[in-house]
Amino acid sequence: MDDIDFLLNDYRLTTAEILYHMPDYPSILQSYVWQEYDLCPDFPELVRFLNFWEKQLDGKLHSYSVTSCKLINPSDFVHADLQLTIH
């Protein structure tokens, strides 16, 4: 097993859409998309980012939604047995 395989073993590509209140216009929501490799289901990188947001940024968090996708392994690829050409 390579070092990279070990490091990425349980990591998944994680995307979060974060809705927050604009600092100058709190009644207006703005959307921010965050994407990083993270560990499912605890998402420590996302939690770290959200904690940073709450402590350092002016826009108050409203909500967020998270999607996560397992990384593709070489064994996940299937080669086609047939190739067609359409003229």
C-alpha cells in the first residue's frame, strides 16, 4: 500500500453549501460553496472551517448542507468490451 493510499483511505470529496447573512444586510442570505477532502461521517475539516467562520468572519451562519462522495479507486473502473462507431 502506498503512502497516498493510506492517507486517502477513508477520505471523501466533501462539498458544503453554506448560507450566511450578509454583514451589511443581515436580512439577505448569500451562498458559499466549500469543497475539501474530509472524513465521513464526522467531517473534521468542515467543522474546523465552520468554527473558523464563526470566530473570524462577520457573516453570521444561517445553515449548510453537506454532500460527500467516496473517492474512485482503480478497481471501480470497468473497461468496455464493445466499441461502436456511428456514421
